Amino acid sequence: MPLKHTLFKSSILIGAIVLLASYKWAEDDFSKLIASRLQEYRRIFPQEKAYLHLDKPYYITGDTLWFKAYLAEGSVHFADSASQVLYVDLIEKRTGKNISLRRVKLDGGYGSGDIKLDESLPKGAYTIRAYTNWMRNFPEDYFFHKDIYVFDDNAEKPAKTPTALDVQFFPEGGQLVAGLSTRIGLKALDEAGLGADVTGYVLDQNNDTVAALKSEHLGLGRFPFEPVANHKYTAFLHKKSEPYQRFDFPEVKTEGYTMMVNNITTTEKMRILVYANFPDNTDKEVNIVAHTRGLVAFAAKGKISKKGLQVAIPTTTLPDGITQLTLFDSQNNPVCERLIFIDHGDRLHMKISTNKNTFNPREKTDVEIMVTDTAGKPVETSLSVAVTDAGQIAQQPNDQTIVSYLLLSSDLRGHIEQPGYYFDPKNEDRKIKLDLLMMTQGWRRFNWNDVLKDNQTQPGRFVEQGFSIQGEVKKNNRKPVEKVMLSVFLTNDSINTFLTTETGETGLFSLDNLIFKDSLNVRLQGMNAKNNSSLTINLTPFDSPKFTISRIPFFPITVDALQMAAYLKRAEEYQEIERKIRENREKLLKEVTIKGKREEVRDSRKLYSHADASIKVTPQMTGGAQTVLDMLQGRVAGVMVSGSGPNASISIRGSNTEPTFLLDGIPVDKAMITSMSIFDVESIDVLKGASAAIYGSRGGSGVISILTKRGNANYDYSQDITPGVTISKIAGFDTPREFYAPRYDLKRPEDARPDFRSTVFWAPMLRTGKDGKVKFSYFNTDAGTNVSIRAEALSAYGLPGFSETTYSVR
């Protein structure tokens, strides 16, 4: 979809049809205030949404969990590359322990990764969670969460822990007001935290039945109700064949507002009904504001008469997703709220085609996916594909997809059961059931108390383009009185560099936007030798967000017993084969004798390959020396040292300026070199002319490189703390492993083993061409089974898409 069209649909003001009372578009200060405050809130707190496509819904210990990461802008769902670091956690639900953390590199809002599930991993329920550093400014509820289950060899379904039936009531608009007819939403959960099929009734204080109750869908229902002043009500509900339980009913207020919305009867407009009950019986001025993910849809004002206020609002130009309606009283206080869901079908259409419908075991399958927009035009986009053995892996009923997550679940708090139900065209009643969900699920992403603040507090966390090294410098365990200069040496297999930074007035420092894989060795040191002994440098470790332990749902999957048995049998056979292969490799390695010249390990402190001169410091050399420069005097050709002690001067080849000094690869001043203990020095390297050119202009007068015993890679720093120096290792981007897909058109020894993999093929980073098509191929396993292909996508302009198909292997 073109960018211009999407923004137009998000911001256009829509007209209202006045039916029973005077109602007009709000052009006063309040409507302008609402629009400006929402815009300012979105400017300061732009939202991000993360989504993970997993290869399957459950796993076995020793398996690999594969995922594709999508990051979208929160309002219009454009594929977002603002944050380029995505954190993915695997958390054990029983304990809240973070089992694994992955750091995913995002490119244009897309990335991929994997998590190896160790054989020692406890079986049970887990949550995989995804978030950016920016998303940590907001409640954890809006991180991406998906519940999975990990089995072991002797898996059995865990027993449920019986608890009381949980039932909640939600008056439409938010409150019950005496004398005003309304509707009440019902939500019933069983002991597993899933929707319960319940029936019941409501009694008043005289034990008269005033309403009959019944859930309609996954524990959700609603019923009409008109409360009477000074009456108290009690609800009684039960599951089939179980006794009734008593539940508190919402309190009845003597005065206030109610708001009901009909978004079901017609497809082109919704009807809003507003009533008020106050002792003065005067007309009440109100404002109604609607916004979709922070984008104002309309703002209007009017008066509620004795007959109420009824307004019809066209919905054809509202964007897909959740729209929040809020009623403000004459004092501009929000008094009623209602969510509605708009679904015009604005999403990607994905057609999956295979070269035939039935295949032989190990036969090659050719697949083509065609992606188009709502107008049927081809779309160039990124997509991910998971191919699984349907005989082993049961796709969960109405499971979460990128469509249901971006348009529905990501904007609601709490667990959404079977979210895919509301987007499956086969469910003709999905619009009615979705409206039940809108009445019973809380909305909190945009809280009016936060939006309407006069002054917004700036967020504490920033958008990450890379990783950060953050910390604090203290002097004598206190905040320094002035800024402190720091030298930083960074090394790993592909990086060997140094730089400088300085702290703020309070001693805090940060090096941002570092891009590297795996891990990075970091050495920080104070630049002023006279003060180093009093400096303490502390790095701030990465702290994963706290995980809220929840019982909803503890056993998050639905699997047929025979299907589960087949999966566990095949998975264990495959794991046993892998164990034997590893054992055979280990035995072979023990019998191999390798001869050859040992490669000299390069010292990571040296950017240069070879020095023009190198002095190995011995006890004899330190006998008559006071400083490092004293040990150089007369030992290296072309190096002239004048004077002695801290007042000595040095030049190389008669240069008018002194050389650059390095301490374990870090640039330092001469004062530090002359003040350090000579007994800490391991060796001294001298670089002249061309050899020093690697240091650029700094090396113009030569380089003196002092290497300390503590700086040696084999030195045990845990046994020796150097004042003013901190050494650490920080994690970088994880390198995604490549999914192993055997090729049975080639004869290889390893292909002789049985192949009953549950994940047949995984392709996380496919991309369609300008014709909207992408093609790929793979080979089937040995199993005679049905095979499931599931594809998900998100276009650059915010259209999500999902499709699935199956074929047979016989």
C-alpha cells in the first residue's frame, strides 16, 4: 500500500450523522488540545512492536528453536529500522529464570536467530520474549510474548492445579449507573487460565433473579442490564456438572454516564449511544474522541438530553485495528471508554503453490509464494517460511500470527486466547466474537492521564543502533569533582582498536552504537597517571527486564496423544543418532596425531605485526633504573634519552617532538609512563618510520609501546586489581546458524541415516521480487505424512500477511 494512502486513512476526520440530539464536530480548544497532546505524546514516546515467527509451537530437549524477528512502528506498522538491536529471552515460566538471551541484528526491521535447547534443560512451560531497549520505557505487557512447551524423552501432560473459577464483569463504557440501561461483558476463566463455558444468573438483595448469564465464546459473553438505585446484586455461575460459585457484581453508581456502541449491525458505520443520570436533570455537554494507536480518528462534541445522545459514525475510512472511543465530560475528564475493532481486510494476500500435491519420501518439493496487496498488485517484501511434519507437529488451533498480533494482541494487555479465530474468514461469527473481546479486555497502551500531562517526562532509555558500554567512574569512592578522560581498548577476532572518551560531571560515561558479533574484550583506563590510583571504573552490566510469573496458560499447547507420541518417538530417534555421531567423532579425534609448526598467537595489544626493536625486561635491567625511559637509554639505535627519572626526555631519530606512548595498546601521556612501576613491565617495543605509520599522525615521531605483565592475555587479573583500570568482556550480536537441509539428489554418507525431522525446512529471510514472487525448494523426509507450510510477512508500508497450506508424502 502506498505511504500516502496509509497516512491519509489514519488522519482524516470523518463525519457524524446527528439522530437524537445536537452534535457537531469539535473545533474548540479541547479538540485541539487532544490532537496536540496525542501528537506530542507520540513524538516523545513513539511505539515499537516486535514479533517472532517460530518454526513450531513445541520442542524437545536437544532441539533447536528457530525464529524470524519483525520490528514494526507502533502506529502504522511500517517495518521499522529505528532500533537495530532486538533482545530475545527464553524464560522458564515456573521460576521466571532467564534461560537464554539472544541479541539479534535488525536490518530494516527484519532479523533472525536460533536457540539451542540443551538436553539438560528442564522440561516444562517456557515463554519466548522479544523487546528493544526503547520498548523498555513502557510496561513489560507490551513486549512480545509467546508460550511454548519443551518436552523430554518421558513427556507427559502436566497435571492441572485446581483453583476456583475466575469470573469478571465489565459494564460497557466502564460503569453501572442507576436507571440507565446498558450491557455487561462477561469473562470466565478456568483453573488453567483459559476460557470456561459457564452459565448462571444474577440475584438482587431480595434473592429475585434479574438476569440470566451464559458464555458464548471461550468464556466470553454479554447480557443486557438496567440497575436499580440502592440495589445490590450477586452473580452465581458454574461450569457444566460442577456446583455454582458466588461472584461479586459491579457496584451501582447513583449518578454518571453510560456509553454503548453498535459496531456489528452494519459494515459501513457504527452507532454510539450515550446517556446520563444526574440530580439536576440538565443537558450535559460532552466530547467524544476516537483514536487508533495514537492517531486521532475524530473528535466531536454535543449535549446529552433526557433522551440521550445517539450518533452514527462512518467506519469506511478508519484504519484496521483497535479504535479507542473515550467520552469526556464538561470538565474534560474521561468518564467512559469503549474499544471497537475495524477490519477492512487491509493485509497482504499470500498464495503458496507447490509443484504437485503428493510426493514420495525424500523427493524434492518446489514452492512458489505470490504476495499481493488488497488491490491484487504484487508486493516486494520480506517473509519467513516454516515447513513441518504435520504428523508430529500439531499447529495450535487459531494460533497467533503476525496479522493477529499487530492488529489485535499487541495493543491489549493480558492473554488473548486463540487470536487467530478473529481473522479466519471461515468463522462467520468472528465479528460478533471480536466485539465481545473488545468489551472484556483492558486497554492501557495509551492512558489519558499520561497523554494529557502538561509536561512529559523524557524517556530514560534510548533507541539502540548498536551496543553500548556504560559505566561510572569514582574517585576515592566518591563522584569526581571534574570530568575524567578515559582510554578504551577494544579487541576481538575482527576488531583491534582504541579510542578515548570522557565522563560527565557526575562520573557517568557511555560509548554507544558499537557494532560487533559474538563478544568484545574491553579495557578502560584513566588517562591521568597522577589520579589513577584513586580511580574506580565500574561497568554497568546488561540487566534483563523483570519477568512477571503467570499461570496463564501453564500448559500452553493442545496436542493429540497419538501425534505427541509420534513426535517424541521420532525426536528421540533423531537425538540418539546425533549422539552416536558426536561420540564417533570424539573417538576418531582421539586417534589422530597432528604434526606441524605451532602458530604463534598474536598479542591483542599490538596493532602492529613487528616492532623495529623489542626489549624483554629482565631483573638485571631494572637494577639501576628509576623509570621505563631509563631502561631504554643506550639500548635501541636511534632512540635518544636525555636526563633521568621523571624529568627525562626522549626522541627517535632526532625528531623535535616526543614519540607516542602506548601502555598495553592504549595511548597515554609520558607522565603515566614515568610514574609507573618498572617491575610491572614485561617488554618494550619501539616503532620507527614506516612501522609507526599504522598509528597515523600520532606515529609521526615514532611509537614507544610498553607491555605490562598484567596486560598479557595469560595474566590472571582476578588475582590482581590495577587502580584506574577495568577489564571486561561484553556480548555482541549472535550469529544465526544456518538451518541444515539435506540434499538427496547427491549421494553422501551422512544421508544414509533415517530422516524424520519435525522441522523439514526453515527459511527466515526470503524476499519476493518486483513480481511479488519468491521460489525455493527442499527435500522431504522419510516420513509418510502430511506436510504443513506456513508463511508470514510484513511489508515496508505496514501490511502484515499470513498463509498456510498442506501436501502429502506417501
